[in-house]
Amino acid sequence: MSIADVRQFLTAETNRWTEATEVYRKAWDLTAGQDPAIGLELAMAMTNADASTLTGEAAPLIESALAVS
């Protein structure tokens, strides 16, 4: 299952951002925080579930992904 598949399943029609956050957090932990694509997906899910995370927990994930680009 690809990242796009997970995103579509958890968010496209169901708007289950909190659950998406949990799934991406587990994936992030499994990669030991070394996959910037998963970190960016986690940040997206977190900010859609709770916009206040954009200036908190999600910010470093986004910055890390941008640094790799």
C-alpha cells in the first residue's frame, strides 16, 4: 500500500484526519524519523486534524522535508 493509497482511504471521503495522524505517526516511528515523505504526510494529517499543530509539532516535519528537497 502506497502513501497515496493510505491518504485516499483515510481522508478523501471520510475526513478521518485524526486516524490518519495515528497511522502516519506509526509509519514515522517505524522509519525512525528518516523518511521525509512520511514526515510531510504526518504533518499534513496533523494540521488537517488540528490547525494549531502547524506552528508546533508539524513545523519541524515540514522544515525537514523542505531541507531534503
